Amino acid sequence: MFVKLWHQSHSIFPDDPGRFVTVLVILKSVIDRDSSHPNIHARLQWIAFWIEPQNRRMFCDGVLQQDDVNIMVKRLVVLKRWFLLFQFAGRKRIWTSSERQPTCARMARLPQNTWPGKVEDRIADTMETKSSSRKVQLILNGKAVSNDALQAAVVRQREIGHRIEVRVTSEKGDARRFVLEAGEMDLLIAAGGDGTLNEVVHGLMDLPVVARPVLGVVPLGTANDFATGCGISRDPEKALALCMEGEAVPIDVGKANEHWFLNVASVGFGAEVTATTSPELKRLLGPVAYTVMGAILAVNVHQYRGRLTLPDHEITGSGPVAIVGNGRQTGGGIQVAPRACIDDGLLDVLVVRHIPAIALLTAARELQQLSSDGEYISYWQTPWVEIYPEEAIPVNLDGEPAEFSSVRYEAVPRAIRLIVPPNCPLLGTAAV
């Protein structure tokens, strides 16, 4: 066996007393300092390396050969682990195989009096991994298949030990089907826009609660409203790193009749904007496209008449739009449900009634205050709401258009687990 210690892991050890534990790799033949290429990753074995306090510079960026040591195998029953005990120049080194460690590029400082038998536990505490043992599938929108930044991010994650399977959609419905075909995955990553994310959520909700894997998001679409609201980076490398290393929290999912939404459902005018914005305009203008189309439609906005029912309230009237939010923003960053949280078990409902020209200032003040008793604009937080229009009304669910003659929206609490960044703005009761 011939092992070269990785330069980036071992170039410096301080001279002060104490012990260091680091992780390096052993290959059956030779490990070079840059040998984390995915083609050989399956042949690597993760090892814990114990270094005694004296003369610890000796093997920094050096070579340790089999002829230099007397190898003895010792079983420590208390930990039920196999250790290799190395003897050289009167100094002991303890090695233990460990599939729990993701990378050789990190070190953990241990107190001088730490018993060697606790090495495995201490490494697990300081270098906890979420990597090689997990089953991960990334579902990629086919329109983003040539995204160089995402390709580089996937390669990078594979190089450091994560196993990621990638499936690419080619038509509507693929993402939902991929979820059902994924089997017992630990993590599913939706890489695309709000529509791709919505399809993946539909697939997750098709599964029993106990069978739903954790959800991660890499935003690659036009608006990316849900990911942006959560504080997820639009940089594919940062977003994918969050998916692989971040913490998952239980969140709510919105239900509209037999359909699901994670972010925002709009009824009436808001849905018309999304439905009539062409893919070409989205591609050319990005989020600005929604504002442009909204301004065009506002010239001759349609007033929808109907009844809205809440647990303790009912209103009848006409207006251009109603918004039902699990998340807070839509249309590329427009805050339509500013008090919404994805873990409170509630939906936020914003209703805009017909506003005559002379009442614009009053409506503007109501929009800032957002109360349930506004004359033109009302806002509620509720577990469910039902809308009964007098005519079929356009509906939009996470950017996907639909049409209902009536619709019941309800929050399904703690339906899925989502990986979010620390201090996610959309979390209310959950702690990250």
C-alpha cells in the first residue's frame, strides 16, 4: 500500500500540544493529491488519521509507506469498529475505516487527553456528513440542460463525495413522473423554475407522507419566486451546495381542489397575466415581462363577480383579483402576501374589489395596512378559503394556468420537508 497525504489537508500542523484528527483517503494503488475525480471515487475508502502531539510535522504533505509501519488489526468492542494500529518510531497512530466521512479536506482539533477509542465519535461530531450514503436525484428542466454553471456544480458535488443522479425533463408531466419512478430516494432536487418545482411537489404529494423524500431547490427559471422568497441563491453552485449540506424543515403545501401549490395561487387578473405572457416575452424580458403584460391588461381589466367564503366570514361582490399565498411573492418579486409563512398552517388571502378612480388613494392606504375589513382591499390569514365565481375564472398555481368554476384552497400543514438556508424569511414557527 502506498499513500500520499493530500496537500490541502496536511500542509500545516501547529507545534503546540494537542492532537489532530483528519480524514484522508486510501486507494489500492496510489492516491495523488488531486485524485478526487468521480471516475475513481467508488474505489476510495474514507479513513480517520490520528496524530500524536510530538513531531507532528513529519508526515505533513509527505508519504507513508507500508514498509515503514507494523500493521496490527485491533477490535475495540465498545465502539464495534475495526481499527488499524500503526507503530513507528515509538509513536502510535490509529486508523479507522468510516463510510460516514465525506471529504479529506477538513480537520478537527481534539484535546491532548482524548482517549483514542473516541476518535470515531469526535469526528462524527465535528465533520458530520450528509453525503455518500444518501440517494439523491436532481430533476432538471430540459430547457436548462445546457446550463454550464449547473453542470459544474454537479461535478463539484460529485468530486467531494456526493452521489447525484440527474434526470432531464422533455415535456410537461415528466418531473411528476420522475418523482414516482425515483423509488426510495433521500433527497429530490427540483432544478428549474416555479413550474418545475410545482410538478415535483405534485409528485411528492402523490406519495404517502412517510415515503416523501426531502426536497431541495436549484432555481433556474424566469421568476423563481418561491426560491427567492426563501432566500435560496440563484447561483447554481451555491443552491446545490445548500441542497447537499443544508437543514430540512417541515413546511405546508397549498391545495386547490385536487391540485397543489407551494408558493402562490392567483385568481382572475393575476392569473390572466401569467396565462397571456408568451414564452418569448418571458425569455427576453425575464421578470419584467409580468409587469409589462400586467400594464397592458390593466387598461381593460375584467371584473369577476362571485362569493368568497372563509371559516368565519363571507363576502359577495366584484373585483379583478384574489391572491392565495403559502409563499409571499409572485410575478418576479411582487409581494402579494407579505405576512405569509410556509410553516404556520395558514394561507394568506388578498382580495381586491372594484376600485373607482376617486378611491385610488384609499385603496393605496389599505394596501399598506392590510386588514380584513378594508373597503377595497382585504387581507386574511386562514386555514382555508372557498371562491364561487358566477362564471368560470382563470386560476394560476405557481405559474401554471388552470380554470375552475369554483375552487377550495386549503393549507396542508407540514406536508413535506424542504431544505432552506439559515434564517429563511418564510419560516415563522420552525427553527433552522
